[in-house]
Amino acid sequence: MDEGRRRLRQAGFRVSRRRVFERNTIFDTPGQALRRRGLLLRLRTSGARSLVTFKGPTERGKHKIRKEIEFELRGGSEACAEVFEALGYRPVFLYEKYRTEYVLKPASAGRAMLDETPVGVFLELEGPPQWIDRTARRLGFREADYITATYAELHRSAGRGRRDMLF
């Protein structure tokens, strides 16, 4: 984690959102209809903030590209979870992490997130592909270092015995 912070600081990144604990719940049907289609429905609580995210199918390649629709909830996340369950969606995977968000000053086309998870620390770059490649090089990474797996996939590949990725 210290290595990630050091790289970001040396590359000119500054904290835009301080370290916060996130609890993420992935919803799907009992038969995992969304997963089979490459779709994702997530409810994230992060401090007092709750976000609902829909992600479309992933275009696999050097970068992970997928349509994303996200909105913040004004009310409690419990009510949203109840609505999802009433529609037939059930929690299928829970994962926790601590996230710190960074931006380049002056403003740039992307942002960086440092995620501390039970299976390791990950640096996520989000932005246009050219920005990601340029920034990854600036941070000392090669394309061979890119990881496009989801946290569920990383959790499974780590051989964790529990169903969910929790601290």
C-alpha cells in the first residue's frame, strides 16, 4: 500500500477523496441470469454515501471497457436492497475494501483509486485507454502488469474458502 501511495505522489497525484470503507453487494437472480449475460448490478455503501451501479458486458482486452450507469441514493441502501429482492434479485457476492481516490493536478482525463482488499492492494486507473496507458507507464507499470479481473474473480483465484470477500 505504501508503494502505491509513493508512486502516485511521485507522479503528481493528490488525494481527492480520503480513505473510506466500502461494502459492496452484487445482486443477481438465483440462476445468475445477469452474470451469464456479463451484466452486473451492485449496491455500494461508502460512509454515508450509497450508490447503485449497473455494468454492461465487458469488452475484454488490454483495458476493461464496459458501459456503466451509476446513481447515488438519497435514502437508505436497505430500502434499495429490499426493492431488488422484491424484483427477484438476491445478494450473490459481498466484498469489502478501503478506497482512496486520487487525481492529477492540474485536472486530467482520469483518476486513480488505491483499493485495500482482503486479497491484496490494487491500483485502479479509470479513464480513456490512452490516459490509462500513459499514466501506467508514468507510475512504472507495463501492460503485462494490467489486471482486468473483477474482485470476485480475484477472490476465487486467491482460493479463499469463504463465499464473500470480507475483512
